[in-house]
Amino acid sequence: MFFKATTGVLLTGAACLWAAAAFAQAPAPAPPPAGTATTQGTTGLPSGITTYSSWKFERVGDHLHLINQAAIEGPNLKFFADDVDLYTNTNRIVASGNVVFTNSEGRISSEKLEFNTGTGVGTFYDASGIMSLGAAAGANAAAFGGQEPDVYFYGAKIEKLGPRKYRITNGGFTTCVQPTPRWEVTSGSVVLNLDDYAIARNTLLKVKGVPMFYLPVLYYPIQKSQRATGFLLPTYGTSTLRGQSISNAFFWAIDRSQDATFFHDWFTRTGMGEGSEYRYIAGQQSAGNVRLYRFVQHETQYTQSGVTTSLPAKTSYEFTGAVTQALGGAARARMRLDYFSDVLTQQLYHQNIYEASRRNRLIEAGVSDAFGPLSTTAVYQRNETFNSDTSSFLYGATPRVTALLAPQQLFGAPIYASMSSEYAYLPYRNLTSGVVTQDNSLGRVDVAPSMRLPLSRLTYLSVNTSVAHRMTYYSRSYNARGLAVNEPLVRDYTQLRTELLGPVFTKIWDTPDSSYSERMKHVIEPAFTLDYTTPIGNYKQTPLLTDTSDFVVGGTTRLTYGLTNRMFYRGKTVDGARGQTREFVTVGVQQTYYSNSESSKYDTSYSSSNTGRKPVNLSPIALATRISPSSKLDVNTRVEYDVYGLGLAVLSAGSSVTAGLSSGSIQFSRQHLDRTSPPSSYFSGSTSLRSPNGHFTGTYALSWDITHSTVVTQNVLGTYMAQCCGLQLEFQKFHLVSSAPIASDRRFNVSFVLAGLGTFSNFFGAFGNTLR
């Protein structure tokens, strides 16, 4: 049986309702009709009974017979019935005819009850009831389609076997509490151990009266917590590449701070996979999530347009995770894992565009600690980027050890000194099918002391100047022909930097006629930065790897100048509370002048800067804007215009908006970095719409490679949740890589959701991972 483990409260509610039959607090019975005498009894009653009331009673032998809507009450016991026998000697109660138990959470009704008030054991016949699942279930109202989180149950016979144990014969339950339940679970026999587990036999799930699936035996947890061990509802899908698929999962609630999920995916055309996900929270700064997956693919052939290609048999693995662990004091350990064994499997099977296009795998682990102003870090990092199925490039730091001394004031003067140092072994290798074809790896030791002197702290004018000296030892260097050789190199240089912000011009004015603001503020901030780097005599011998800190050109001056406009508004005062201040418009423009044009190739302040571009003395003009009048609307753009005739080098624009029941986002990017190649453009966007009653939600997403006139992926996701039943459907068209056996993959996923019972997203990201 496939139930969502986090909704174990469902059967818990039913079990608690049956428990209420024996232990309940209820309102007083309805008053008798006029002219009818009422008799109260308070003595000579079975154990656990303190009082009774009845319109008519008689003593018969060894018991008291109550008729005409009798009410029986004890410290934790109260019910109503048409006919009740109270046996004083044996502490038994036998009730029949409209037997009703009630309390503040619900009620239970039965035709007959036999109950021992001394032992707390009894049997209910032809029983049914309704009860709220409580605040824990109410917190997840979406799982119940917006209705009240109640459970309805029934049984031919319900036996109370002990203080926390029950047996139900020929019964069923549902959280679809309406005249005609849209789904229900029936069972021949259920044994309930409250707050522990339920064992059901001959179990059948019916949807709209139609039997869906049957299990001879079912074990189901009914802990009070919302996290309980159990199976999750399966998801079904079809795919051009994978064929039909069934995805199952089992959730294990290990304890309050850790749990695990085990996955199984079966694809009719390509194979099957299994995996697990482990999560834990050990403290405020200690948490982790690790996922492992193994996929066994068998050989499969595809025929398109008369051409037959095959997908080879292979086994692939995927490992992802992030862990942060406090070690005591300021010490921390962290780990990040993003690794796959086969890049083609990654691109063919993942339904998320980010995962499917990811060609970088990473293994990273490290520890850090702080000793007063000194902080230290040791990290192992291995990055590998794939250029094709077999060709890759390996880089990182194995290991990297750094020490940083925070700025310290010197001699009581406004002079602050700091220092950083580092040792790293930097791998730098080209691989083909895992075999190293070129290795330029090296070791590096770096020391960089610096001083900073603030020259002005005026509110409208800020001036800071700093000087830093950097000395770096490399275990290898480049020769005159640009080839890596095993000859060490020491590079050192000094960098002077002055930053000036201002003078800042500010204007503030009241807006009494505005409906949303009390006042506005306009700030104009001119900024200037002057950098000078001393000459580096052995610059050409410096090995330039992937670490941008090595990309330094000596004997150059850089002047960056820019202007930023900011607009603020303060919201209206409400009930004496001051309105919130928000920066709703930001427009900034800047450009850099290089005395040595070689520096323009390594300026990371500009997206268009790259080592392959032609050296120039002026950077592009960069314009960045952001408009965000409220949390529901955000628009941002960045433009870089090349002043040497290339024109628009970079354009990126994005927006997100939420309006009532709909929301959407778009992102457009265009780059033209080389005269010899055409510009590249890419567009992505999504939009969602929700019905007024919250029953229906629809989402459409698109990723479009404009340069190659290719729609990379289209997604349509629909969710329907009405009262107690729900359905999720997803259609996706995915353009595959050239090495795939087919050009594109059409995927369809479907999952049912029942009130209090949920489902999940499979390991490869069905439904956009929204159900995980």
C-alpha cells in the first residue's frame, strides 16, 4: 500500500476517534420533553460510573435498566443510548439503540455496545464516526483540498483490546468527508496500536467507488508526529526515451532530527534505478542532506526516419549532498557533493533543465575555525567540467589552506592592517575517457599584507586609500615559448588603491497626494576608483590557471568612474506604525580606463571581459537598472556597450511579477563578444495561474535557445485539488543532446493526491520537484 509517510495522522485520527468511545468529554444531553420526569442516579453503579440520567428506569435483578435516551457519565466516560443495562457486580455496560459518544473533536455512533468499566475493554457493533485530525493536520490544509481535516470511519465490529489497542472488523475510513466520499480504504481486519502502528488485512483502495488496488497485508504507522515511517504514493509516467515508468518511495522517520527516503524507478525501455536520500538536523548550525542513486541501463534500440540507433548498456551513479557540522566553538566542517559518473545519463534522464544541462561535477570538503581576529580554513576541492562525453578538464585545490588576519588598528591612528596567506596545490589537467592527456598542475604559496587608511568619513563624501603587497611562489612556470616547465617562480608586486564616493547629492520631499508613500528620496552617488599596480618583470612566466587572483597585469593604472541614482519611498503610516522604506529604482552606469590595454582582458567587473578578446584601453559602458516598487514586481537589466565598434556586447533582462491569482517570470540574455562569431541569445520564462477557489493551478515554462532556433524544453504542469481528491499532470518536451539516440524526448507524468495521503517527485525531478 502506498501511503504518504508524513500523513500518519490520518489513521491516528481514526484510532483516537475510536478511543473516544471509551474516554470522552461530552456536552450535557438534550433536556427531556415537557411533562416527563427525570431521575438521577449516583450510587450503586458499576466502577468508573459516577452518575446517570434517564426519562425512565427500572431495576431488574442484579442490574439497572435505563430506557428512553439514557445518559451515562464518568470521570472520562460519557455517552447516550436508547436502552442501557448497568451491571453493578461485573462493572459491565450494555447499550443499544442509537448509541452516541461525543466530545469537542468529534463523535462516534453504534447500534450496540458492550463495555467493562473496570478493565476498559469493550466491543462496538455497527459503528461509524467522524473526528477532526487536529492542528497537526490542519497545518497542511493543502493536502485536504482546503476543507476541514476530518476523518470518517466505519466498522461492523470495533473491539477495544487494551488501553491503546483496538481491532476493527469489516470496516473502512476516508478523509473525504462528504455525502459521497470520492475515495476510501476498506479492510477485512485492522489491528491498531495507538501512537505506534496499524496492521490491516485484505485492504482495498477505492476511488469514486472503483477499486484501484488491493494488498493482502498492510503495515501502517500511526504516530502522533506528522513524520511517520511508511510507503509513499507512486507516480506514473511515459517517455519516448524511457518508455513507461513507475516510481516508488519508502520514507523512514528515524527520529525527530533525521529521516531517510528510499527510491525505486522502473523504466520499461531502458532499465531501473534505486537510490536513497538522508536528511538530518543536529543543531542550529549542523544539518545535512545527502542523496545517492544507482541506475542500471540495458541496451535499447530506437528507429527514427528509417535510421536505427542504440543506447548502450551501462551502470551509472549520482551523488549529491550538502552538510554543515559545528565542531565546537567557532569550528565548522562542511561538505558539498555534486557528482555523477556518466554525463550522458545526466543529460538524458533529468527533467530539470539545470540538472540536465549540468556538465560540471564537484567534490568539496573543508573545516574552518577562528582564533580571535585570525580565521583559518582548510579545503579539498575537485572540479571537473565536461566538454563532451569523453573529454573533460580537471581543476580545483587539493588541498587549499588559508589564514586571514582581520583588520587591526595600528598605534591608535585611523590606520588598519590585515594579512592573508595561503598554500594550495592546484590541479590543472586535460582528460580523455578518464586518462590524463596534459598536466599543468602546480603548487602555490601566497602572502599578502595590506593597510587601509580612511581619509574622509563625511556622510556625503567617503574617501579610502589602501596599499597591498603580494608575494607568490609557484612550483612551475612558463618558458619563453609559453610552455609549462618545472622551474619555480616568485612573483611580487604592490597595488595602490583609492576609492572616492561622493559628493553625494540628496533630495527628500513629502508626497501627501500619493496613495502608497509619505515621502520620497532621490540620491545621486558619483564614484571613482583609482588602481595602480607596480610592474611585474616576470609577468609572461606566470602560470595563469583558473584562479582569477593570478590574472594580474603589472605596470598599469586603472581608473573606474561611475554614477548611481537611487530612488526611495517610505510607505504610509498605518495605525501609528511607521511605513517601511524601500529602494524602488536603481540606475547605475560605469566605465574603466586602462593605461595598459592588456588589463582589459582580466577585469571581472564586466561580463564581456575574457582572455580571448582584443586588448583595449576603454572597457564597455556598463548600465545596470533595477525597478522594484513592491515585493510583487521586480525588473532588472544589464547592458554592456563596446565603444570600439562591436556595439551591444551584453544584454540581460529579467522580471518577476505576481498579480492576484497569477505570477510569472522571464529572463533574456544576449552576448556578442567576438566580431568573428554571431551573437548568442537565450530566453526562459514561466507563468502560473491559480483558480479563485484554489482548486486548480496551472504552470507553463519555456527555455528557448534563440541562436540555434531550438526550444530546449517546454513544461506544462497542472494540479487539481477539489475537497479531498487531487490530480497532478505534467507534460514536457525536451530537446536532447546530439549524442542521444533520438532528437527529443516527450515526457508525461501523472500522480494522484488524496486528502491526508500524498505523493512525491521521482529522483529525476518529475513535477518540477514540487512534491518532494
